Amino acid sequence: MLEFLTVEKPSETTLTIKKSKFISNVKPVNSLDEAEEFINAVRKKYYDATHNVYAYCVGLGNKELQKSSDDGEPSGTAGRPVLEVIRSKQLKNVAVVVTRYFGGILLGANGLIRAYSQSAKLGIENSGIARITKANEYKITVEYSLISKVESVLRKNNFFIQHVDYGEVAQVHVYIPVNEVDKFEKCIKEAGIKQGNVLFGKTTFMKVRY
């Protein structure tokens, strides 16, 4: 998988429906352990709640794991709707916990589905969406006479410059999406940089604009 969507940042959002309080906690996670740790932390924080419903999607491709829990709500009315919100937005590596404090008014099965879905949607909206792409890290060694031209060419092509080290020569550190490596190599040639001055570092995932 070259890229995927996840949430930008953790969030906590409160929604009141017919006197029941729904608190959605959303967090980007990178592993099953991290997802479970987050869920347990929310449970501990809201230990006195009526329900702590959760859903998560962790991993990519054939290593993807999805799970949901109704935590005592009628089967299929809580955890599954939260998971469906995650799926509908095509999010990966995300965990959502929706805490409910019962307000004394029964919502019925359809009402619960709507309430948990709405709470999850609001939480995800408040977290924001981030696009994560697989990218190669490169270090470009540049004479100072060429640094401005190199930076201009990279920015013109929307390549992310991580930072620049200034020593006897400049070293420009960049992240290049793996599906744009050919384009990057053409840019380097255009800027007058020899291939031997471009050193590959590692392949990783990086956040890009969504």
C-alpha cells in the first residue's frame, strides 16, 4: 500500500442526545498494542460510565485488523456502527471509543445506531483527516552556488524538504513519494546535481496534505 488515510490528531468530543451523554475519543494508532492501550486508558478515565463502546482498524493490506465492541449495548447497535463510520471514511490505523452516560431515556435500537454513528463522525471530524504516503528519504549534497536552484525546483514540484544542513557544502534532506521517484530524478538532473550526490536513506511513511 503506497498511501492511506488516518486521523490527524487525537480528539475528545461530547454530544448529548435525549439526556444521554456520548463522549467520543479518537486517536491515530500504529499497532494493536497502541490501540488496546488507548481503549483501556479511556475505560479507566470513564470507569463510571454506562458503556465504553469501541472500534478500531489497525494495520495495512493483509495485516489489517478490525474489531468492535458493544460493551453491553444491544448487539450491533454500538460498536458496529462506530466501525462502519471508520470504514466509510476509509481510515486506517485509528481507534475510536464512544463513552455513554445513560440519561434515563431509552433510545431504541435505531436511535442507538444513529447516536453512536453521529458521535463517531463528530469525533473524527474534530480529529481531522491526514493522508499518509510511502516515501523515500534522500540526502542531496549541494554546492552553495546551487542551493537556491535546488530548493526552488523541489518546491515547484511539491517535494517536501525536511531540513537543510549547512557545512562546507549544503545537504538537503527530502522525502519523495515512492511513486514520484522518476519525477524526482528528472528534477535533480534539471537542477544540475550529479546522481552521485544523491544518497538514499530509508523508506518510511510521511504525512502529506489531504
